[in-house]
Amino acid sequence: MKKLFNFRTLTMLFVIAFFGLLAAGSDDDSSSSQTSKQPGEKVTITTNTIGCFSKSDEKDVMRMLNHYDGDDTYFNQLIDEGTAINISEGTVVQIIDEAFGMLKVDTTEGAVWIPSCSVN
Amino acid sequence: MTTTKTSTNLILSGSCLFAGGSIYVIFRPLTLNMFRWFDAFGISSLINKYRESLSYVSLNDFVLYSLPDGLWITSYLFIVNTIIPSKHKKELLFWILSLPMISVLSEFMQYYNFIQGRFDIYDVVSYILPLIINLIILKYEKVI
């Protein structure tokens, strides 16, 4: 009886699946409910966060948050220096710009960059 | 197939894949699914760095939206020609035609609103052109 699937066919199915994954990744998500937030949109802060006036500072904040061990010294220092502010959970802010993983939002203390995961 | 030809095919396939992927990662809008995946993998800052370092580069619409598709199809064709021996003519033709045809079909399904997306004739050209070139080469090599 002839084999239905040989090794080549199996390999090709994996190749097709890989390219299918590429196609899925390159699909635009802008119409889904999980869409990235757009400038002009009002959003609610879902968790207390640190907003930085400088984009590069916010990148450092995000790096620090990825390895957060409960020590707030670095974040408090930024706030003391006036380069960052605390934004409380529940605050409603308006998006004015976006970057990968970050949003620039308008707050009562000025425009700051925040991690995009901290809004709804 | 000789080892040299296999290696060359794999290198060319990887290069096309990388080139097409780079256009997507560096120049396409952040609303693509892949950027959420990058975020989940924690490599958003690295991607951001590359995007910002090349933010002064402006690509035309064909390079930005259609060329990556063509490069990915080309990459796929190199892989097929590596995996399937030329003596299995029907099998080779089946796999060579499969992905480009699926892609063309999906493009026309976008045209008729069966699936989400925007029909672009340049995308269709990008899918078909590498296929035609591959078929011409196979014909020239008397494989088909």
C-alpha cells in the first residue's frame, strides 16, 4: 500500500504552516478589538504606572518594569528629578502619539509616555 | 541535487525571508499582529531601536506593501526546489503551485470581500512573478 504521507510531504506541510504563520503575523490587527490605541482616543489607566516626559526615559522604565523586584528607588528618583510622574489607576487620559509598546498621553501635568499595556 | 545547490537554495531562501521580514518589522505600521507577538516575547525595545534608527528612510508603496510578499513566495519556492527532488515532477509542481495559488486566491477573496483585507493587483503580480520565473527555469532545465 502506498504511504499517504512521506517525509517530504510532512516537511512541506511544516513549511506551509510556517508561511501561514508569517501571513498571520503580517495581518493587520487594526480592526480587531485588541487593536492598538490610536491618537485622539481617550483611555483609562488600568494599573498605577510611571509616565515619563522623555521617550528614552520611558524605555528605561519599561526595561526596569520587566525586571521589577519591588524596589521603587529608580522610579522615585525619576519622579524626584521631575522627569516622570505617577499616574493612578482609573485616570482617564487622551492619547496624543504612539510608539511600539508605548503611548504618549496627555495628563494634567503634561504629555508623558507610558507603557501601552497599562491602559484598557 | 548537489550539496552546493542545496546550500545556495537555502541561503537564498533565508535571505529573501529576512529581507521581506525586515521590511515588515522596520517599516510597516504597528497594528500588525506580529508586533503584539514581539511585545509578548519582550523584544519590543529592540525592534523599536531598529525602527527608529531607520525612521528617516521612506519606501514607496510597492516596496512597502507588495515586495515582501514576493520575497516570501520566492523564499518558499527556493525551499520547495530544495526539498522536492526534480525527478518527482508532479509532486514538485503541486508544491510549487500550492502557496502562490493560495495567496492569489486569498487576494481575490479580498476583492470580493470574502475575507478581510484590501485587494492589490501588485500583490498578485508579486505572487505570480516568482512562480513564472521558477517555472521558466524548470522548463529550461527540462524538469517539466
